[in-house]
Amino acid sequence: MTESTPETGQGSGMPEEKATVPVPGAAGSGPISHAIFRLARLHRMFAGQLLRRIGLHPGQELVMMHLWELGPQRQIDLVRLLDSDAATMTRTVRRLEQAGFVRRRPSPTDKRASLIEPTAASHALRREVERVWSQLEGLSTTGLSDDECADTLAVLERLERNLVRAAAHPVDPDADRQGA
């Protein structure tokens, strides 16, 4: 087993702390993928802690952001916007509805559908969500210069484009073994 020891606090005036995360040998051929996994897990954990203080779970704030930005949406449109699945979105909307942040109303154009819309109570929540996201951004980018933040964002966007492209053109997992 190898270990990854990312250093934090470099150049930030803060004492350096070394995080030691065991990396399984099988992950050795995918160090960037393993780093993304670890980062995503930690980011979601911190997001959960911060969002819990305002009565939300991770992912619910994204639904609210789209509703605040776009106005009432059909649930299926929220599924597409957030690249979610129907069951997860149903649970999310139900919880947001129970908390008083959204309400359902019949769609005027489709009798089978209902529109999910933000409530007046959710508009005070918006400021809190923006504060939480700002705090999460600060935690994530501590010690990075503006240029490093811009470079990081560019690299992450490129990784995302690569994976979106790969999803649009799936590769046969057996192709490598057949050619060998």
C-alpha cells in the first residue's frame, strides 16, 4: 500500500499539516481518479456539515439554486438539469416540500405534470445557501492564489468535459483485452 501525503497550508502563513491517506495499491494506476474520489468525499462531508446548520442536505441546495434561477420547473426537468434520477429527485422534492421550501402546483400545459416552485420562505434560505457555498469555497481554496484558483477551475472543467465526452461515446471495456 502506498500513501498520499497532500500538504495543506503552503504559502498561506498557516502551519503545514500533512494529511496521510492510505491509497490502496490497486488505485496506483489511477492516482488522479483516487484523488478526485477523496476530494469529492471530503467536499461533500463539509458541505453536509454546513448545510445541516440551515436545514438542508447536500444536493437540496442545488435544486433550490435552479428553482431560484429558473422559476417553477417540472420534476423531470430538475432530473435533467441535475443529472439525477427520478427516485432521488422525488425524495429530494418531498423533503423540500415538507420543510416548506417548495410547493407543487398543477402544470397549466400538461395535466399529468406538476410544477415545483420555490416558496416565499425559501428566499431567506437563498442568502444562507450563498453564505454556505462561499464558506465551502473558502475552506476548499485556502492558501491558493487567484491564479491557482483559476488554473484549478480550468483543469476541473477540462476533466469534466473529458468525462462528458466519454459518457457520450462509451468505450467497450473488453476492447483493450481483445486487442492484447
